[in-house]
Amino acid sequence: MWLFAVGFFVHLIFFCSVFDIYFRTPLIHGMTPQSHSLPPAARRVVLLVADGLRADVFFDYSNNTTRAPYLRSIIENNGTWGVSHTRVPTESRPGHVAIIAGLYEDPSAIAKGWKENPVEFDSVFNESRHTWCWGSPDILPMFAAGAERDHIEAFMYKAEEEDFASSDASRLDKWVFQNVESFFMKASKDKTVQDMLHEDRIVFFLHLLGLDTNGHAHKPHSKEYMKNIETVDAGIQKIVEIFENFYADHQTAYIFTSDHGMTDWGSHGAGDPSETETPIIAWGAGVAMPKDPSEFKEKMMYDARVERWGLTHVRRHDLHQADVAPLMASILGIPIPVNNVGKLHVEYLATSDEYKSEALFANARQMLAQYQQKRTQKEEETLPIFYWPFTILTPDKELEFLATIRNYLQTAQFDAANSDSQRLISVTQQGMDYYHNYDRLVLSVHIALGFLGWIFLIVCHLLKDHSAVLRMAGGTIEGRRVWRSSFLMALVLVVWGITNLTRLLGQHHPWQHYLYLMTPVGLWALVHQSCAPLRVAWLLLCSFNMVWEVAIRILFVFVGIEILVMAFFLRPMLSVGLLCVGLWPVIMYTMQGTVERSMRLVWIGACVLLASFTYMPVVGREAYYPMVEVAGLLAFMLGCIGIYWCGGEGGGHRHIPGVMYLQGLMVVCTVYLVHSTASSLSRKEGLPFANQWAAWILLVRQLSVLSLWLLDTSVFVQ
């Protein structure tokens, strides 16, 4: 029981350590917002986010036709375009946080729920004078709630409208476009709202959820998804007309992008290019016009898809998703969100060289402020003896960077200022990563040592209580420790414990770190108390000349574990492991002759067949239900053969219970349900109500049969 209690406690600590080591929040506070002092390039920005729109489907220009003629005309005649690269997890919440706040939120923040706003981070909305939002109740509350000045107003449809079984989810986008239009119609008659709308530093956010809903329900290559792209394109054209007619000052900038893409089978969340590549198009006030690629000395990275998209004649500017936030802030002339980690791409700006350099310098100062805060925080919570600073960017080098860039700006050397600002941003990003992961190595090493201590403790327990070591040693194994090894082990544990306690007590770390650093000390102390069986086992191995045989077996175990780890990155490595498993009986049993030759051949053949599956597609574009039906019918046929064999000549002495025939009938019913449901889904009629009830009845019935079978088996064993 004590071993079980220790194991439960240790594994609970190890599980929690994953979140503290790898899922630490990047957010810090106390920075001063940074901005440039030049007149803004635009008075307002309209951000349009088409949820779940993947880049290749949107830009597709096969047969010289496009689903988005208006936005394509913008790319060719009025704006700047590229591919926005997102990060895992490719979900709506982290995607929108990256676009609007410029930071990559801690992945565990997804567990906080869509409607809860942490409001620990700054955003473009927070820095604006006024922000109006239209769209989904899953997204808007994250940015509307918690605004200190009540300057963010959100208009949302009901959550019940988000129906993934809907035949036309584009109505969600139509709702947004219609409500924006009605808003401006009402504003034209309301003097107060008109005055607010005509101020500067205004943001409009349109969240378009229809594509994501249609993609989940009908897949990204379906006619519903393609039709929704047309709806979005036509709606954006109408929105631009509304803004230009209402303001008539050509001071509006527009940015169209997406939070994430989608796989061919209608999912997202992972790191496939179809999920991480989204379109971005910017146009309007302060945004650069299209440029010919031949005008640039550096060549664009070759991408065969650009030819398929028919856009080789327009310069492409890719960026990371977090780079959108500093772009919006720089266009509006507002402070860049203080937690932003994105870099301003001046290629998107159609402003003076001075404006570009000042905006990029503000971006560099904002990043430097974060770095300085992280460094100060780490200095305060770490004892000087245990503190190793980031030597690439010291305070003296910071002052040198800033002075050099300011000198370049004063002397109108804007290219040199841009180069140094970009270099400063790159170095500060490295420094922030350094301090963000400062404790990762120490904690990881201690967790690894803890795991090794737990493994050795289990080995000692197995050798002592569940092996023949005690019997072969000729009696008790107590007192067989060598005093030198005991003294050295105790000395190491004492020094280790004192060092960790000194490190922790003199620093301001979370209480969990005490557990992570001290748990290995306690585990290895237990190993020290129980290590006698290990020494006895070693002496026995040496006396029987079995050291090399055991070493080879352990080597095989490590090779197998390494193959499993590599299979996470290279799927064909699973085939290598399966082929090795197939050769196992040949290697281990040929000399002993205990395995029949035919069984070995069957084993090898089965492993080879299984190994071939890793070279097949993980998931097809469409679910292939006939394979499920064939598998069900094959199971039914095998069951019939088994019943015949047991009840016929092969086994006439046995009585076949009626439950077996009933099980066969259940298999047939299940196959029919799959066929009926697949047909209904293919006709876009949804899941029939009768099929739902039948599926639940079959599930409950099968669970009851399994329970009775397990009970019967347990009684038989007793």
C-alpha cells in the first residue's frame, strides 16, 4: 500500500509539472505602451475575419475562375496580399487572440472556455478610441468584456444559430453584413453616434463564422463552402461601399484574414499546412498598392501554388498571425498592444519612409519593454548565485541599440534604422524566450531524475518481492549494502537537498516548484533504502555470466522505445517497429524449437500486413462507409463459420446458446444502420431520429451483454 500511495503521489506531481514547465503563460504586466508620434495613416480600420478559411481554397484560380472576384480584384489592383501563418493549436480562440492582441496565448487557455475573457492581455481593441464588433457569441465576449472604458460595443446573434447540421450556415455571415448596414443607417440619424464614428482611432471588427460551420458540416471542398466564399466576397464588397459612402474621406483601411484553416475532412487544431495557412489581404488608407515581383532584388520563396493561384504577377508578402496586430496599430497610430510578440511588416504600408521607420522603432521599443520586464522579474525572484543573464542583450547593449536607431532617424537614414530595429526585435524575441524558459531545464532534469528514481524503486520492489533473487541469494538480503556506497549516496542526497532548499527558499517561485525539485530527493532516498536487491541481482548476473544477455535485452527495449518516440514524427517508423516485432519469434525461439514453423510464418505475415497501414492516408477526404459495412459483414460471416464449427461436425458436443444467434442479428442491424445513416448524410438530410434511437438501444444492449459475460467469467474463475 505504501508503494501504491507513493506511486500515485509521484505521478500526480509529474502530471502537473507538464503544465508548469511547458504551458506557462507568456503574459507579463507593468510595461509602458509604445507608439509613434506621427499623424496616423488611417482614421479607422475594418478587420474582417472569415473563420475557418484556408488559403489554398480561397486563392484557387483553376479554369481561370475565382469564388471571390471582388477580393481578387483588390489583390491585383488595390492592396497587398500574402499568406498568414498560424500556430498550433489552430483553434478560434488562440487565432483571434493572435490577430487582435499580437500574442500566442498559452495553449492551456483553451480550457478556460470560449466565453470567458481572461483580460490579462492588452489588445488593439483596448488601445482604440472606440470599437464596434459584429459576429459570434463565442468570440466577441473575449474582447468586449472587461474593457475599462466601456468603449467596445458588440452585436451578436444567438448561440442557437450556430447549428453545424444546418444546410446553409452562410446565413450567419449574412446576419453580420445586414446588421452592419442597419447600424450605419441608424447612425446617420443619431448625432451622438455620428460624432463617435467620425473620431479617429476607430476599429470595426466583423467575425464571419459561416465558413467554419460549413467546413465542419460539409468539408472545405463542398459546394456549400464554395458558395459561402462567394457570400463573404459579395458581403465585403457591400460593406466597403457602405463605409466609403458614409465617410467619403478615403481614411479607412481594411484587413481581411482568417483565424485558422481546415483539413480536407473538416477539422482543425493541429499543424497541417491546410490548418496553419490562411489568407491575408490589406487595402485602403495607408496600405501599399500591388507591386510587380520583378521590382525586388530578393526573390520570393518559390511556391508552385502561386502559379496555380494565378498570382505570379503580384508581389506576395507572407507574415505570421501575430504580425497583424502591430500592423493595425501602426496604421491607426495607436500604441501597439503591450504583450505583442508580432513584427511589423513595413511592406504593407504606403506611407513615408519616416513613418515606416518610426512605426517599426515603436514596435522594437514595445518588444524591448517586455524583455526588460521579464529580465527584471527573473532577477528579483532568483538568487544572484543562481542567476545567469541573457548576455546577448545587456542593459548597455540596449542603450547602444536605442541611441543608434534614434541617430539614424534624426539623420534620415531610414533603411539603416529599419535594419537595426528589426535586429533589435529579433534579439528581444530570443531574450524573451530565454527568460520565459529560464527554469525549464532545471525542472525538466529534476523531473527526469524523479522518473528514474521511481523506476529504480519499482525494480527494487520487484526484485525483492516478486523474483527469485532472495531465494537464489540464499536468504535475507538485508545488510548487504557496502558502507562506502551508502555513505556516498547519503552525501549526494544531503548536498542535493540543501542546494535545492537554498535555491528555493531564497527565491520567489510557485509552491509547485518545491515539489518538483524535492520529489527526486525523496525518491532516491527510498531507492537508497531499498537498493540491496539491485546489488544482489548484479552479483548473481556476474556469477552466472548473464550480464551480456541482460544488456542485449535492455538494449532491445530501449531501441523499441526510441522507435515509438520517432513514430510520433515519422509514421513509417511504426512499420520498422512492426517488422522488428515480426522477426521476434524467429530470433528468440529458433534455437529452442518451441514455436511451430507455421505459426511463425503466420505471425510474420500478420506483422508485415499491419506494417503496410502506416503508408496509407491517415484520413480520407470523405468517409468511406462501404469499408465499414464490408467489415461488419465479414465479422458476421466469421461468426457464422464459428457457430457452424462449434455446433457441427467439428464440435457437435457443444450446444450453441441462442444469444449467439441474437449477436449475429445485432451485427446485421448495425451494418444496416451504418448504411442508412451514410445514405442520409450523403443526401444532406442529417441523422434520422429512428437511427439515433436504434444506435442507443444497440449500445445499451451490447453493454449489458458484456457485463453479463464479465460477471459469468469472474464467477467461473472463482
